[in-house]
Amino acid sequence: MMSQPVFSDSSRPTVCVQGLGFVGAAMAVSVAAARDANGLPIFNVFGVDLPIPSGLATIAALNEGRFPEATTDTKLRSATKLAHENRNLIATVDESVYGLAEIIICDINLDIEEDKQLPNVNFNGFKAGIQTIGRNMRPGALVLLETTVPPGTCARVVVPTLAHELSCRGEDPDSFLLAHSFERVMPGADYFDSIVNFWRVYAGHTPEAAAACRDFLEKIVNTKDFPITELGSTTASEITKVMENSYRAVNIAFIEEWARFAEAVNVDLFEVIGAIRKRPTHSNIMRPGFGVGGYCLTKDPLFAKIAAHRLFDRTDLSFPFCEQAVEINDVMPIVSLQRLDSMLGGLKGKRIALFGVSYRQDIGDTRHSPAETFFRAAVKKGAVVKAHDPLVVKWEELGLELDPDPPDASSIDAAVFTVQHQEYCDMDVVAWAEGAKPVVLDANNVLTPKQREQFRFMGCKIQTIGIGEQ
């Protein structure tokens, strides 16, 4: 345990956040940003991560007042700096700090194993994190699970694990409060607001846990404008997260069918979708794009089958929509590659500039990025790919250091725009091209109509996913 006080005011309640990834780091900052009626910090916050290179780098950044991930969100960066100045956010590898906390938030990963034909999860790493909490927590503390998990995980994995660890310490095995309130964090321009100014769902393993969870959420979330919803069980809360992400994944996969049809018959599907969205009941219909990436939509739809088969022993239940949506979305980047292949008359030896490698705009997160699928497949076909992203310095999954400057148009045969980073939306394409005429594929509706027209005026062959020949 830490030998001396580190917070500016040790009388404040203490919150520990386990896991300082894209969710945990933002959650730690958001909790530290909570203020009382007098504008003073409500909580002291410990962020805890593993003593591995990525964890140590995150800890160092937070302890210097810097948010550890590249982001365009000025609110999040300012809140991180302020928490450092107020000395109410400390990042550490010291697991004993869980024993100082009234509230422990779990934000550790639970990943799908590689074989998506037979989806499964290995609970070992996740359980190890829960065991660490159980070995160190004070009896009666609230454990709040934000991790997306197969429904039933709280009741059938977390509860017995915490009870066992407390019992081994000679404590009452029921002396904990467990709640589930999944994160809806959206890295990007609204990173911070997606935590503090957004709707939350929660449930407690017991009525007392639900009450404690609500009391905590009301201190960090703007519940006046974004009311929180209590559900009847932690399993219901877990289902809510998995089902809403599955719905979004199925929506995206559904659009893929229509995108291919629209391209075949030379129709602008964005125009069609714009007309459909005017109907309020259909306002959230998705659009054609480059692919699905990130940590959630690429795996969450598979959690339903895992839960049914593994946690509830209901092998009679199947989830064909969810499974097929994941399969369709996984190959979306290949559709763009095939389109480019056709435009170039083959890929072997062609030099391609890939504009955008993160999985979405305004964030440098490359986890499960569709750009990785595109890159690997293009290289396999003999192309040379030059990747660029204004928010990515190193593409970890491929071990590539990225040049901060876009590739020269004169050095490439084709430019593929995949991520709606503001830098690309504002790009002076005429100045960039400098008379060169690369083939241009807008794979994710990145370019403005003006930019597309400028490319055409310069004599560049340009096409857009979801639109027929232009």
C-alpha cells in the first residue's frame, strides 16, 4: 500500500478504476471531474493498470496530466490536465489501493477468441482481474462492472469469484455490492461527453447494490438532461449492451446488400438513405462504408451465443442474424479493395495511399480497424501501400511507423480515403495533387462533393462506395 497520502484532500471518497484502456482512462478522468455544489472535486480517483509497457505508458501520461490516447476532444484533454492540477487523480500499478476505495470500477477487456465460427471467450484473464479486486477490496465496497460481457457473467462469474476471495480472507462472502452499468463511450470529438452527458443503464445484484450504483452515477452523469434507467437484474443490463451493439452491427450489414445493388444500377445510396431518414422511425438507418472496426461491434454480437451455450447451457438457441452480420461486416474492406482492383486494372505493383487507419474519425484507435484487413489483403495481392493517419504515429498491429505527412500524389497510383478525419474533409485536394492524376476511391463518404468535383475536374478517375459510376 502507498506509504504516504498522494491526494490534495484525503477526506474525499476514493474510487478505483481497474484497467486504463480507451474506456478506463476516460472513466477515471470523468470521475475525477465530478464536482459538488461548490465546484469542488467529489472523488479521489486511483487508476490502476498492469506493469506492462502499455500500462506503464498510460500511467505516466495520466500522472503528467496528459490523456494517454490521441484524441481531438478538448474537453477530455482539459479535464485530464485539471485532475492532475487538483491532485485528485493518480495512476498506479499498486493493487493494494483497491482496499482504500468505496467504489471500484472494472474496465478490463473480455475478448472473443479468434475462431469466430465457434465463438468463445477465455474468462481466465477477466477472472484474474476480479480476483485481484476480491483479494484487496474492503468489505461492503461497490464493485461496478462496465465491461461488455456475455449476459449472465455478473451472476455466474463475478459474484462467485468475489464471494470466494472474500471468504478466503475470513470475510463474509456476501459483503460486497455488485452492479453492472455498461459504458457507451464513443472515442472521438465527444469522448468526454459520451460518459458525463449521455444516458446510462444500470442494475444491481441486490437492491442495495442498485441504490449504491444509482447514487454514484448521479454524481458523475448529468442525469437531469440524460436520465438513467434501472433494470431488474444485472443479466438484463448485460443483454442491453450486447443487444444494442448487435442491432447496430446488423443494421450495417443490411446496408451492405443495398450498397452493392445501388452501385450495380448506378444509384447514389446516400441520397436514398437521406430520404429514408426523414421518416422519424427510420432516422438511425446506417450508411455504406469501409468497414466495421473498434472493440465493440466486431465482437459483441457473438456474446449472445456464448452466453446461451456456456453460461446457461442452452445449446438449442441460435443467433443467425448476429453471426451473419459479423461475417458480412468483416469482409467490407475487401469490397473496397475489389472496387479499387477494378479501377486500376489489377493491384500487382500498384502504389496505394491509404488515408486513415484508425477505426473511426477523431481518434487514433486502430484496434480491429478495417484498414488493417484492407492493407494486408492489398499487400498480399502485390500492391505497395503507404498508410497515413493524422492521429496515429505508430500502427501497432502492423508495427509500422507512419509518416506525419500525406504521401505525395505523384508517388502513387491510387488514393483511398477511409476515415472521416477532419484533416481529410478539409484537404485542399488541388494543392495536394499538384497536377498528378491518381485514381481516387472514397471508401467511407470522406470527401465533400466539392472535393470530388475537383478530383474529376483534374482528370482523376474517382468512385465512391455506395454510389454507382461517377
